[in-house]
Amino acid sequence: MSTGADTPAVQVDDVDMVFNEGSGGEVAALSGINLTIRAGEFVTLIGPSGCGKSTFLRLVADLLTPTAGSISVFGQSAHESRTGQDYGMVFQHAGLFDWRKVKANIELPLELRGWSKADRAARSAEMLDLVKLDEFGDLYPRQLSGGMQQRVSIARALSFEPRLLLMDEPFGALDEMTREHMQSELLRIWGETGTTVVFVTHSISEAAFLSNRVIVLSPRPGRVHSIIDVDLGERTPDTREDPDFFTAATTIREALRSVGGAV
Amino acid sequence: MSARSETATKALRSVVTAALAIILIVLVWEGYKWTGQQTGGTWPGTGIELPVSTDDIIMPHASDIAAELVSDIRDGRSTLPLSVFLLKKAWFTLQEAAIGFFLGSVIGIGLAVLMLRWRVAERGLLPWINVSQTVPLIALAPIIVTWGRNQGLPDIVSISLISTYLTFFPVAVSALRGLQSPDSAHVELMRSYAAPWRTTLFKLRLPAARPYLFPAFKIAATLSVVGAIVGEISIGTKTGLGRAILEFAQRYAVWPERLYASVVGAAVLGLFVFGMISLAERLVLRRTDEVVA
């Protein structure tokens, strides 16, 4: 399955998503979505609650099947991509298994892929290093703070080096300071791994700080309202005080205002 | 560092609690008896009769029951203290109960997995599982016993099956709840790994069910002893605690201390199996219980 350099990471064509189709309580979640996400990009989806951001992510992940249209991931169908385990996923709540040590949590996807014990141990050590939790591999998730748990969850998603990382409001439950720290960490990891990231958030500053492109969705049914390019160069802590950062945030905010609805 | 000493402290605390509980029961028992004998069997200051008579047949002194435990009893050609006699009987009963507990747990978990896998099975089986527990054991026991003998099975098998009948129920119900307990994010995660159903069962659902299973195991363990004793009584076997209880019950009117002593023996056996499960729970779940920030 050779994929050329210009094969998009995610290609979405004319996708509609209707829940409870055919029954009385039909809900149109997404309508006429067309989107191309290039390999190596960091793309953020933002929109009012109920605009179908999470639904979009679950369609790409093949956890849901679109009512109409097609989705391909690195040239394969979303289904093939899931069965081939082409992507890693991070949820709002870390979703670690309480009964497994931190390193065993990171090794879970490797275990399912039949990696040997030695290979798993080597990789989880690498991953702990990547998310800067070297000391914590032998602890249990409940012994870690929320931010640390979420870092473990990212390490787990990246452990098998997926080409695509799907993140569903991963920092939504964290406090502001931890959140900013995690954003910088994520950008560092993104820079080191070259993974394509599709990131769902409802935070304007988060979208502006993290992404190459911000996709603004309008609600009920969700449609692509606008796509905003963000070019802030390399992010540093100072970027948050950069006039360009504020300009980007303002552009996103205005787009969100024009679609209406509560963010 | 302090994990071990903490465990020791916990163990010591539960021993002290148990001792205090026994002292309390004895005090209440003797206090009630004393009151009744002072007033001639009525509530103090009234003419209303006490619900339970306090004479020495209905309520022998706790000290007499204790004395009975160390006094000799004839067992075949030898004589030995009643407590040792009861321990020997309890050993048989424990074996039957253990088989019943094991079979009941396996069947219970098996049924839960079946019901998890096929919703149809849940709808079809669950009502019957509930109904099964309304059939009086005393009616069911002779059926199992007669069937077992017709099959040429030793009595211990029939007794264990009666015990199994009581134990599978709490395990099946709790196991089903436990297997259904993982939240949707965990299930989605396994789906995102394209994990087959069996893998999700072993890596996610069964481990997640453990905190639900242990309370059920504790109930099942004590029930397994009850089942074994009832089984022994209805089968009329010569061994086991049930037989001893039956014999002492027949001579209750003249020798009540003995029946009470055997009841104490049955209670101790129940506490013992309960304690074993608690210990297993502590060993299995301890690691994840430590919550530190």
C-alpha cells in the first residue's frame, strides 16, 4: 500500500451523517462535508456545541459509518484504516485501564498487535520518555494527575507510530495552566513524530495556538463554514502574546460569531 | 515501604473488631436472659411477655455453650472434644461447599458472558435465573439426590450440586453488571484497535468486572456452606456438619447446648470462607486500590 507524498491523510467527500435514520427521531448531524487534510498537517475542528465535531472524528475513525459520501484515510477506506490500525485516538477523558500500570496501558495496542514482551517494554520506555513521564511507568493511573493521565493516553495512542492522530477535546477537562503546558508538549511531540493530527476543541485560543488550519463548523446540521489558515511559525510560550496570535484568534472568533450558537 | 505494616494493621484491626463483636453478642444474649429471669419473662415494669423465652432450653448460657465445645463426645469408637468433632465434620462440609462455590462461579460467569454476547440470551435467560432462586431448596434437594444416585454418582457430587444451585445466582447477576460496566470510551478504544470481541472480553470486560465479582463471591461463598449443609441434611449422609446439626436438633429439648455449639461451628465455617474470599480480594485488587495524587 504505497502512498505517494501527495496522498492526503484524510479525504472526505460529500459526507452526510443522520442519526436514527428512518425512525421518528432523525437527527442530521453533518451535511455535505468535503475536506482534505494533508499528511503532516495539524488541523483543528471548532464549532458550537452540537455541530458534529466529535461525530466527524468518529466517522474518520470508523467508529460510525456515514449515511452518505465517502471517507478515505491515506488512500484506504476508513474501515480498512481502522482494521489496519492506521490511527491513534485520544479522548477527552484519558480512558486508561485502572488495573494496568502506566507502562502496561501504553503497551495495550502493541499487545493487541502481538508484539513481543521485550519490544513492548522498549517502546513503552521510549514513549514515556517522549511524554516526559520516565519515572512513572510502574505507577497505576489513579496515582497520576489529570494532565499526566492525558499524557499517558497520548503516549498510548502514539505507541504504534500511527500516521494519524485523532484527538477529541483531549485537554477539555484540564485546568488552564496544565492545558497550555500540554498544548506546547503536543506541538513538540507533533514536531518529533511528524504525525498528522486532527484535533477537536471548543477553545479558540487552543485552535489558534495549535493548528496549521482551523476548520469552523456551523451547527445543526454541521457544515464546513470556513477554513482559516494560521501561520504563526514555530510556537514558543511568547507566541501567546504575539499580535499575529491575537489576529488569528480574532478571525476564528468572528467566524464562530457568524455561525451563531454557543461555543 | 509502609504497605506491609499497613496490611498488618488492617488485619489486626479486623481481628479486634471480630472479638469485640463476639463480646457484644454474648453481652446482649446474657443481658436479655438475665432481664427475663429477673422479671419472670416480661418486659421490665410491664406485663408484656418477652418475644423469646429466656429459660435454659431456649437460651442456654453462653458459658454452657462454650463449655460444651470443649466437652467430650463419642465419635464411633473414640471420644474427642465437641469442637474437634465439629471441625472434622466442617472439613467435609467445606469440601462440598468449595466444589459448589467453584462450579457455581464458573457457571455464573459463563451465563453472564453468554448474556453479554447475545442480547437474546439475556432476555431469555435472566427471568429463568431469577425464577430458579424462588424454587425452595428443600424441594429441589431430594430430586437432585435421587437423580445423582440413579446416575451412580457419590453423594458428595449431589451435595455439591445443591450448593452450586445457590451460588451461581449472585455470581451470574453481578458478573453481568460488571461485564457491562466499562464506559463507552473504553469500548470505543478497543474498537479503534479493531480488537475482536474475545479480546475485548479478556483485556477489558473481565478485568473491569472484578470489583463487581468479589462482593458476589463473598455472598456465594457463605451460600455455598448453607447449600452444602442443607444438602447433607436432605441426603442423610453420615458425614458433614449438616448431619451433626440434624442429630443434635433431635435431642435439642434435653441437650440444647450441643445444637447451639454446632450452630457456632457452622457460623465459624461461614466466616472462614467469607474471610478467604476477602483475602483473595485484597490480594487481587490491592494494587489498584492505592489512591495517591
